[in-house]
Amino acid sequence: MQGRDIDRSQLDSTVDAALNDAVLDAMQKQLAPLGKPSSFALRSDTSAGGMTSYTFVVTWSKGTLYYTFALDDKTGKIAGLFFRAGPPPKSGA
């Protein structure tokens, strides 16, 4: 999302429509100053109602973001996205 390199063939029609230029511009403005992430770690995966969701913890030196996406089990396409800021990293961690 930082570089706006999105393979829209991986998105269902709802998510594809939601990720318009205004949304991508806003996301890029928020994420670009963070630089390159230092780690991605799978925190959880859950299956329910024909969807499987995955939550990753993405860490930068300046902060943490929880990134959750849901895959439609039938199509394999991304059917939902959610980002949430996390607590700042602990000193010396």
C-alpha cells in the first residue's frame, strides 16, 4: 500500500471499488513517512462464514500497525481489509 502497487485481480468487486484514488492517496500519505517495515508477523487466522481472515502485525521503528484481510474461501479473493494502529514498540525491543 505504501507504493500503491495493488494487484486488483486479487480483490473482490467491493474492495476494488473501495480502494479508490482518494483512499489510496490517504493511505500512502500516512504510511510513506514510516519507511520500510522492519517486520511482518502473522498474529492470527480465523475461518467463519465462508471467509478466512488473517491478521498481521507490521512493525516500523516509529510504530506498529495491525493489518487484517479476509479471503473469500470460494474465490480466494480479498473480500475485506482493516488497518488499526498499535501501541508503539517498547524501548530496546
